[in-house]
Amino acid sequence: MSGTTTAAAALRRRAAGAGANRWVVLVVLCVSLLLVAVDATVLHVAVPAVTEDLRPGAIELLWIVDIYPLVCASLLILFGTLGDRVGRRRVLLLGYGLFGLASGLAALAHDPQVLILARALLGVGGAMIMPATLSILRQVFPDRRERALAIGIWSAVAAVGAAVGPLLGGFLLEHFWWGSVFLVNIPLMLISLPVGRLLLPESKGDGKGPWDVVGALLAAAGLFGVVLGVKRLGGGETVVSLLTLAPLLIGATLLVLFVRRQRRRAYPLVDLTMFARPAFSTSVGCIVLAMLALVGLELIAAQYLQLVLGLSPLETGLRLLPLTFAAMAAGLAGARMLRRFGPRRMVCLGFCLTAGAVLLLTAMGRADNCALMVSGFVLLGFGLETTLFGAYESMLSEAPPEQAGGAAAIGETSYQLGAGIGIALLGSVMNAAYAPGLTGVSGVPASASTAASHSLGEAYEVAAQLGGPAGAALRHAARDSFVHGLHVTLLVSAGLLLLGAAMALRLPRVMQCEAPAVELPKPREVAESRVSA
């Protein structure tokens, strides 16, 4: 073999990503994602124990729960684009270190303020890790067929993490104190740091122009305000409330300034021309709509299972497991489905399956129907994961490799915003359909009806205080109103999902798999290879 051929073969191997080690790289990235996904939900079951031990006020408890996703969503674009500039592996490893230190601080927190600070630092670490995993995956799998399979595995791991969080938290709380839900992160991070440094390849963008620090801060502050306002709406606050309206307006203004700044700069932080590509902008919109329709439903479904059917938290988690298993199956089958159907039909099919599942679940009533629920949750999980898989894969494939970090950050930010808006929107629909059913209940004072209209949990508390026939009547009316509100919310969600199916018609019909570009050897490299030969 000539020296020129040897050099060209070596370049082709380098152009193909991480070579034989790319699947090992995928395992390391999936472990990273699993930790972040678990930590997003593991605290939910520990809230009662934290409340009993640290005695936080109502506002402090709210910040303990919400500060992690709030900070994480705000900083995704900042750290995603920073990874494109200074190196994605470097940002990922820094995220590992910070995540481990913050976990130790959270486990040993002796007052609510320290726990809030630790959870905020966990959010910073999560924002470093999440876009880095997806952008490194984009680099080490340049072949679209292999990348589709890798993204399917990646998304299946994300589904597992979200489901494992509450179960792991419940197990640890039964045997240890609440800080153990954070301590479990430390040994895993201590392993991930050296393994990641040894196995993960470093990659950057083209490095042209200075990194836009002002733009990064504008994006972070703007997203913080918008996500904070959306979360307050999801918590039941009115839009005219100053503490809700001010963050929304300030955040939206800062994001508008960010967009204008990026359009004027020769070397923008985020290349907004990516949104001019129909496949990229449509994929982002599909991610938002899918999460908007799902997350609010998950919250309402958990209340239905516990408060209407009377299931325990563990039984509720077990009822939701079919959704997770179906999502895992869709993620693992996603690459083959994408090659066979193409992005357009795959995402449309996912939206339609999810809408069908939601309509099927409208048959749920006051009585437990396990077979109906399992069927609906299996369809829901498979359809939703099919949608998200096709949308994420199309978005990443449309983004230039040098913008992989920014594209991954945009996708993750869309996911977080869709989830927040979904809780706010579907929660509002639920309340609007639920509250009228509690007016004029026989024997119940108007003040008690008003208090009961806030939520089904409060209605049960008021009914217990009233007692007798009036309490029983209020409890019966509240349960019927909640089921009615659930049906209305499911119908609205189905409409949003069908809107997503129509939007997905703008995606490409077929999966275009181009061979990765191979850089020809420079004359000097050819000469050196001939000498060595």
C-alpha cells in the first residue's frame, strides 16, 4: 500500500468519529444522562422527609423543588455554545465535577438555604452535562444510520432515568435518610470523571470569532425569567400577578434582545439561520408540542391514580411503568423505523399514536380499569418516544457539526420550555373545567366550596373538616368534577397532538444518509507519509 493510500485511509478512520470505541463512548454518555435524568425526579418522593427535617417555609420548599430545572433550563444555551468554543469534553468533565460536589453539599445540608444553593449548583452541572452528551454523540457518530441508533439508545436511557428516580428515591428513603438520594451520585461521578477523560474524544466548533459573553448572559437571564414565569403559572398563579408577569415580560424582552444581537454579529453565539431550515425549525416545534401535551397529563394522571382511585405512591409508580417500558422499546426501534418510514411519516405516526392513546384514556372514570390504563399508557409511551426520537434526530442532522453544542442546547431548552408551558396550560384547562362543578353543592357553605375548588386534595381536606352528609356530598362532587376536568384536558391535549402531526408534514420525506466528508491529505502530510513508507 502506498503512503498516500495509507494517509487517506487514516483520515477516513478519523472522519468516522471514534472508530471502534464510539459505542463505548455512547455508554459513557448514557451514564451521564442517566444521572441527570434521575436527579430531576428523585427528590419528589423525598420532599416530605426534607420538610420534616429542615422545616422550610412554603416559598423555600418551592425553591428547593424548582430551582434545579429552572437553573438547568436557563443555562443550556450558555454551556452548549461554550462547549462548541472551548471543547465539549472539557465542559462535560467540569459538569461531572460540579455535579458530584453539589450532590455532597445537598446531602449534608443543614438548613433550607444550603439545600437551595446545592440544588442550584446541581442545575449548573446538569446544564453542562446535557447538551455536551448530545453534541459529542453528534460528533462520534457522523454516519446518520449509526447516529439514529445511538440517539434511540440515548433517548431510551432518558426514559429509564425519569422512571427510576422516584423508585430509587423511595428505596433509599426506606433504608436511609433523605440525603442518601444525593449521595448516590458521588461514586458514579468519581468513576465517570477518569473514565470520561480517558475515553471521550475532544471536539470543538470552528472557533471563528470571539465567544459572545454578553449574548450568553442575555440568553441565560431571558430563559430564567420566562421559565420562572411559566412555572409560576403552572403553580396556579394568575398571569396578572406581578411576580408572574414581571419575569415573563423581562425574560421575553431579554430574549428579543438576544435574537437581535445574534443577527447583527458576524460570529453569532447561536446561528439563527438554522431556523430557516424547515426540518430544524419544525423539529424544535414538534419537541415543544410533544412535551406540552405530555407533562401536564403526567401530573394530572398521578393525581387521578392517587386521589380518585386511592392508589399508594408506589402503586402509582408501578401503574406508570408500562409508559416507560413502551418508551424504551420505541427508542430502541427508532433507528429502524426512521430508515423505513422517514422523518415525516415517523413523527406524524408518533403524534397520531399519542393522540389515539389520549382519546382512549378519556374512557377512564371513577372506577379502576387497569387493562384500559395499561393499553393507554403503552400507546402513549411508544407514540411519544417515536415523536421525540424523530424530532431530535432530524434536528441534530440538520445542524452543522460545528454548531452541535448550540443545536443540542436548543433542543433541550425546547424540551424544558414545552414541559413548563404544558403544566401551566393543561393545569389551567383542568382548573377551569374542575372548579364550576363545586358550586352549589347541597349543604356546603360558599367559603368551603371556594376552598375546595383550588384542587382535589384541598377538596378532600375541606370535606373531612365538614364531615357528615355535607362532607360526603362535597367529596363526591369533587371527585366527579375532577374526572370531568380530566376528560376535558385529555381532549385539549389530543388537539395539540394532532396539531403537531400537521406540523410534522414539513419534515423531509426520506432519511438522507450522506457519507461523511473526508478531508483530503495536505501535500505536507502526503510527503511525510511517503517518507515513513
